[in-house]
Amino acid sequence: MTIKQYNWVRVLVSASLAAVMSQAVMLQNYYLGAAAVLIAVLLMVALKKQVREVMADERDYKLAGDAARWSLTVFATLGSLGSFLLLTGRGYYPEFEAAGSVLAYAVCALLIIYSLTVKYLQYRESEISRGRKIFYVILGIFIAAAVVVAGLRLFSGEDTWLCQNGQWVKHGNPQAAAPTRACR
């Protein structure tokens, strides 16, 4: 298969996936959508192996690495700033606290995933034994899961103000005063 043929097949698979996904959403059949994505990914991986031409060279990988590094830096910086702004506005709109916490955790998760990926790639190229590499991957996954569970527990939004029957009602022990905007 040539690259040109592969690209045409990619377009057809993408269009087919879009059609199936739209039907899955309209029918609220999310298993169909998940299965379609899985089948499309497996099909594209199998077809990519059939291409006999060079699809990427070291320049492409360098550009991809630079793009990933810049994307990570921009998202981490803007996400941290956005999270800070949302969390400082929680006194006016309690919903900002949840949005700010989600954004902060997204930034943290991205940085953790990036760090683990870099470590994994370094270990993959190093002379460390396979068993030790697997240990480090499992340890990284365990630490990431522990951070997510701890974050969900500590910042779950249990201490906030809820709008009930036109009145602000305490839920837990919120640190901020009741919101000043009208409760509807």
C-alpha cells in the first residue's frame, strides 16, 4: 500500500467513524460508539503496517517533540493561571471552585503523565532489566492513582453553598461566605 492509498483509507475510516458516532449519540448507545472507535483504531494500525514507504523521518519526530514540549508548556501555564483565577472567584460563584479544581488537576495529571512518559522512554532505552522496568511503570501508575484518589477526596466540593428554594444553604463547612448573587 502506498502512502497516498493509506491517506485515502484514513479519510474513509474517519468519515465512517463520524457517521457511526453521530448515530451512537443520537441513539444514546455509547457502547456502539466505543466499539466503533476501537475498531477504527485497530483497522488503522493494521493498515499502517501495510504501508511500505517511509511515513516519517527524524525531522518529523523532532518537530513532534518540539510541538509536544510547547503544547505542554502553554497548557500548564495557562491552565495554572486559569485555575488560580477560577479559585479566586469562588466567593462570587461557588461553581468556579469545581471548575478551578478540575483544571488544576488536569494540569497536574498532564505533567505527571509527561514525566512518567519521559521516564519510561529513558528506561526503555537504558540497560535496566525488563522486570525493573515493569516495576517502575506499575509504581508510576500506582502513584498517579493515589494522587487522583487523594485529590478527589480532598477537593470533592463537599464544603460549599447550595441554592435550594431561593436560599443559599450550607453544605458541609464552606470557608467562603455565602454568594452575593441571587439564588434561583
